[in-house]
Amino acid sequence: MENVLSLILGGGRGTRLYPLTMLRSKPAVPIAGKYRLIDIPISNCINSGFNRIYVLTQFLSVSLHRHIANTYKFDPFSRGFVEVLAAQQTNEAADWYQGTADAVRQQIRYVHEDGCSDVLILSGDQLYRMDFRQLLKTHRDSQAHVTIAVLPVSAGASSGFGIMRLDDVGRITGFVEKPQTPEQLEPFWTAGEWIEGRGTPCNGRHYLASMGIYLFQRDILIHMLNAPPLATDFGREIFPRSIKTHLVQAHLFDGYWEDVGTVKAYHDANLALTSDEPPFDFHSPDGVIFTRMRYLPASRISGATMEQCLISDGCVVGAGSTIARSVLGLRSRIGPNATIRNTVLMGADRFETEQERTDNQRRGVPDLTVGGGTLIENAILDKDCRVGNNVRIVNRHQAQNEEGKNYVIRDGIVVIPKGAVLLDGTVI
């Protein structure tokens, strides 16, 4: 395990998560009230004993860098680190990352300088818990050049993934990136017996999808990245051609895994965490998810009605409010008689003083975060929003995709951008 170097890809502009990515990179987007997306892959690495980690970013990485610097500090004798590698101009390259493979190639000198034998490559916008030691065991037992973690999916879900065909021992013999037609998909049908024989119920999932989790032998990775023609993406270019020349093995995984790269997926994943038996449990003692330690007071709830909620540290919920199937992020402050349903509130980065609230009232500006008598349904409120009294955020026109002053609607979900101000009585 000490011979594995981990690279976490921060992704591109994150346009599918806009406006949550308007002022931050995808891995820095908050999740489950008190965490950030980057905490998931980093925690999986640390829990697996892989403690040398680089995070590759290029867009709006300041808040991500600050979060990592304030969170992940290792014993100086452990050789462990988590460092951000931002895209930069060098003597060899002067362009932005053109894809996943190009991002790794531009930072390949850090792989050269490390004494690792294998390189683990992960995505920074997925929610899952995996013991990478099992992946490493598959990789070394099969003596694979590359091992890809795969997940069984149905035909209906296959168009969003790289889909693979395997032989009897799990070697990948075919690869197609995001098949869009039945003709493309047909050769990749996998018998249910193959999946069930490895301890996983098939349940009608006859296709094996790449999870975006790759483990390379170090020298093989360097060779593949430098082989002409130079590839920019692992899924579209490197894997389809490497399965003919290298041993590419599959590692079957069937735990909870969710790509939260869109507004709807992000919203759904957060709300699923509020259920009585969530598909992903942050309360589990196995595979603890780490995040920044904050010295915040316990939340204070005053005569409110709550059902299936996640309440983070430092929240204040006023009397008579109703909160149902929602997530309240750090320092969320809810006024009296407010109603919040199916909503993700990211909270605030600081507490306001009484003097600031007095000044707000004099200037007609709402306090952080939600005023009294307000109704919010099926929405996401980014950090530091100021929502006044008797505001209604209900998507009154039932729009699917729309943009207006201080709001964006994606897949019917109303998103209030970071720092937006909604005055008393506003209706969206």
C-alpha cells in the first residue's frame, strides 16, 4: 500500500453543476451538510492506507486548496500528504487540461519523482465508500497492467458510462465509451451468472460500467500517456486501444456509488442521505469520512417540527418551523414559522453579530440565511444566501430549465446561487 500514489482528478468547468460551480471547483462543492465532495475520495484513500495523494485542478481551486490545507495534515514521519496540483504553464505545456489523460500527463513529473510501483486515478465528484486494498489485491493477483473498477448497471443507465466486455477470468476484452444505440450496446451484454458468481446479485443489470477508478502499474501508465498519438482521455482513447496490447483487468464493485456531477443527481443524493436507512451512511464506523474540524456550537432547535433531516453544527431553527426531508448545512439560521421541504441548504461561512443584524434591518437587507414565514420546496440554496421573510421558492411556473435574477432552475430544481439576496415577499 505504501507503493501506491493516488491522483484525484478535479474535473473540468463543472457546467452540469452550475451555478454551484460558479465560484468553486466541483470537488469543493459541499455535500451532506458539513463535507465537501473531495472528502470522499481522499477519505477512501486514507482508510485504505494510501496516504500520498495529489488533487489535480484547474478551475476556481482557491476554496478547494484552502479546505485541503486546513483539513489534511499528516504526521511528518508518515510520508503522507494531500496536495493540490493546479494546471499551470510550463516549458513542456502551456494549455489547460484537455481531458483526464492529458491532465495526468501534464503532471507526470510528480509520478516520475515518486517511488511508487502503482498509480491510483480517481474522480473528485463521486459519492461512495470503497476499500482500495481489495482493488489492489485484484490488480496484483492478476498481474494486470491496468485494473478498472466496474459496477453492474441496467441497459437504461448504460449510456452515461464506459461499458466493458469481459472474459471468464475478468480480463477486459472490449470497451465502448457511452454507447448511444442498441447496436453499440449489444456486444457488451454480460450473463447474470458471471456477476452472481462473484457474490453480486444481477437484478437485471447485465452491463458492466467503468466507475472512473483506475489502478495502473506506474511504468505502464507513463508508457500509455506517451505513446503516439497522444491521447487526451482515458475512456475515449487509452482504454479502447490498450485492451489489445495490455492486460486490463476488471474489479467488480457493488456497493453504493453515485456520480453527483449534475444538479439533479446532487439534489437526489443529498436528500437520500436523510432517509431512515440511507443508501450511503455517514454514521458508519467503517470507512469514516473525514472533513475540516470546526469549533462550532451544537445546533439549537426551538419548537420546530422535523422529519428526516440532516442538521449540521451551528444551526438555529426558529419556533413553529417545519423542516422535512432536507439538509441544513453549517450555521444555517431559519426564522420562525418557515417551511422547508426537499431542500438542501448549504448554510453560511460565518455567524452574523447582533450589530450586523441591526444594520441589515435598517438597510432592508435580509439576515443570513432564511427568514420567518418563508416556504422553500425542491430547491438548493448555496452558501451565504440571504432569504427574507415570507419568501416563496416553489418554482411557481413549474419550469424545467430557466435562469432569472438570483436563481437558476435545472431539471425542475430551483438553485439559489452563493451570496444571493431575496428580499421579503419574493416569489420564485
